[in-house]
Amino acid sequence: MTGPTTPGTRGSVGLGPDGAWQIRFERRLRHAPERVWQALVDPAEQGRWLPGVTIEARVGGAAVYDFGDEGRAEGTVLTVEPPSVLEHSWSWPGEEDSVVRWELRADGTETVLVLLHRPVRPEPAVDYRLGWHVLLDALGTHLAGGETPEPDYEALAALYA
């Protein structure tokens, strides 16, 4: 199980190889890619670790991140390559559209998950990074069989200060 201050869980905001700003996370999960994929695309599992979020894992499907009073991002699924790639557009009011890409790669009996969100402006990227951190922590907790706790935003703020 991972938490906000677990080594190796921190995401980065910076320039990608093409010069566009991006958010990048790399997480090692103690489960096979097929299991991680199931948690990512199965609507029943999404509701356990992604409250308010639905991703229809088919090209053209909807991707909705409903954060209540904080806002709502919507997108369309662009790529589905089970169990290794899920990619969807991201449209947040007042921001240019971007793309979120989930990549899963087997490493022995574990999975290396890489999440990329790009292109993003540097200002909202800082907030988006905290949100992705919380979601990825929740995924790890869910896969470990735990209940997702309330995020420790104070610890996260300290981690990224």
C-alpha cells in the first residue's frame, strides 16, 4: 500500500520530449497488468477507487471525472489496448484540451504504471498533479484490498513544496 509520502510515488511536472508541458507518474504495483487493467476499466471497480469517475473502455467511449463542486472533466476514449494502454481526451472548463494516457507494463509479477497527462499549462498542472497522486494512491489501496481513506492533502502539499 502506498501513501502520499511513500518513496517513488511523487509525480513530475515538466517539459516532455516534444517541448510540451506534461504531468508524469510512474508507479510500481504488486499485481499483474491484467489485474490493474481490470481495476482501471471495470465500472464496478472504478466506483470503489474512482468515485465520480467513469471511463468506458472502448474507442469513442466517455471518460468523465466528476469532482462535485471542484469541477468536471470530460473526454472521449481514444485508445484501448488491453491490458497495456488506455488513452482519453481531457476537457476541463477554461483550459485547452489535453490527453491522459495510462500505460501498463509487466515487470516480473508486478506492473509498472505510467500516467501521462499532456499537454497542460504549468499553472493547472500543479493542481492536476495532486489529483492524479490521490487517484493513483487510491488505485494502489484498492488493489491491495483496502478501503480508500480520505486524502492527506497536508502531507501532499508538503511532499510537493
